[in-house]
Amino acid sequence: MKIIDRLNEDKINISFEVFPPKTDEGYEKVAAATDEISKLNPAFISVTYGAGGGTSKNTARIASHIKDDLHVLSLAHLTCASSTKDEVRQVITNLKELGIENILALRGDIPEGMTFPAKDHFCYASELIEEIKKHGDFCIGAACYPEGHVENEHREDDIRYLKEKVDRGVDFLTAQMFFDNDIHYNFLYRIREAGITVPVLPGIMPITSASQMKKSQELSGTVFPRRFLSILDRFGSSPEAMRQAGIAYATDQIIDLLANGVKNIHIYSMNKPDVAAAIMSNLSEIIKA
Ligand code: FAD
């Protein structure tokens, strides 16, 4: 089944993300975390693609496991910047052979020291999307950035390129993490004005430790609101308290989104089924209402 068909159903859809192991030895641990997350009745589970393509085999393996053994929709991420076009084509062929119907098409970060644009590489996610469409009837997702992508000085450019990307055949968008819902509402307003009409899944990252916050900020360039910083300041040095506060903060963001008419939400669950389960437990009655 295609994810877009599920997103278009008239119900609340909560999805989760896992990341594959870097080595084959780590497979069982990630598979076990994925199995636990699948018990939370997710709309789908997405599987990231390691920067540089190193985890390509394990991304496909976990995505197949989700689909074939856990009977949950799976979304395989695929990046193109650090692989040649032929390497990317091989991965698409493999995903097709495995019966994976849903791909999140990404450029990926430009590896340090790489000349960009590189010969024989796809330069932007939009080019990858065109390529995927040549290989069959995939449901294609892509990334968007409510606070702007770090490489763009002007948000208008970001939205212009996003529109070009969507027009090449994107079925839905998943948003980079944010911690202030007003940023998301503002972004939605601007992209709808620009004519982008596909579903957008807000990305919620439960921050359960001070070190995770630092890493998330480095990765996404997101701005943490004062309310979050106060929580970190007060509870950051107590792991259990910070975990509880981070789960409560993410729950609160989700409740606000649902209350404002958003019905599809993606949680960056980071291979932490306990955190995902705690959020779902907090929402147990809310998602039925
Ligand atoms: P693009 O859409 O190609 O955009 C990249 C930049 O180029 C943007 O600044 C855009 O505005 C600009 N641009 C686009 N088209 C043009 C054009 N024609 N001319 C000039 N500029 C242009 N990374 C991973 O390595 N693995 C993952 O699994 C992964 N999953 C992710 C999931 C989500 C939901 C998100 C939000 C990000 C994810 N990333 C992942 C990170 C992502 O790969 C990086 O943010 C990357 O820098 C941009 O990828 P993109 O697909 O958004 O690129």
C-alpha cells in the first residue's frame, strides 16, 4: 500500500522513524527496537539512509522487515549526493525488487571536501525524484524545512525550490524537526500560498537529554524556544527528569498540532521504543477523539 493513500484517509496518522545499524552486527538490536515500535499501531515506519550511502543494504533490509514481517507500511529513505547515478539506480532497482513502494527522496548533505555539483551524480532531490519515477509507480516523499534549509539565506528561495521539487512528483512532505509550533503554522501558510498542496507531516523530535539537544541543533540549525531552554536549564542534569520533561514537551507539541487540525504527524523516535510508547500512551484517548 502507498503511504499517500493512508495519509488521505480521514483519521489521525502517527508515524515513526528508525535508523539502520552502521554494521551488520547491529542489525538485531535495531530490528528489536523496530518490532517494539510496530506495536504502537503506526501509520508507517520510515528508515533513514546513512550519510554516504554506507547503510543502504541495512535500510532496505529493515524496510523489508517492517513491511513483510511486521505488516506495517515502510518508507525507505534514499540520498543521492554522495553516490554516483548508477549506484543510486541500483538501490532503486533493489527497493523495487523487494516490493518497497514508498521512498523518501533526499539529496543528503554534501560530504566534506566533495566538489559540488559532482559529475555523474544527481545534484538535488528533485533530480532523484525524476529518476525514481522512471523506475515505476513509487509513492515519493521529500523533505521540507519550516525554518529554512541551512544552505539558503532566503526562505523565499527555499520555498521556490520546494515547489519545483514537489512539481516533479512528490506525494507528501516530511518536515525537519521544530520546537515551536508557530513556525510550522507559518510555514504551512507560506507554502500553501505558493501553491504546494501535498500533505505535510510535521516532524516531532522528543529531546530526552542535553546532549541530544546539542546534536539536534547542530544537525538541523533549529531554534529552541525559551520555554524549552528553561526545561533544559532546570532538568538537563537529571536524566530521568529530562526524559520525562522531553516526552511531555513532545506530547504537548503533538496535542497542539492535533487541536489545530493537523492529522498526520511524524515522530523522530530514534530507535527508542520506550520514548515512542510513552508519547503514544499520553495520546491514547486524544487520538480516538
Ligand atoms: P534538496 O531538496 O535537493 O535541497 C538542498 C538544498 O538545495 C536546499 O537548500 C534547496 O533549497 C536547494 N536547492 C534545491 N534545488 C535547487 C536548485 N535547482 N538550484 C539551487 N539550489 C537548489 N539525510 C541523510 O543523509 N539520510 C537520511 O535518511 C535523511 N533523512 C531526512 C529526513 C527528513 C524528513 C529531513 C528533513 C532531512 C533528512 N536528511 C537525511 C537530511 C537531508 O539529506 C539534508 O538536509 C540535505 O542537506 C538536504 O536534502 P534535501 O533532500 O532536502 O535536498
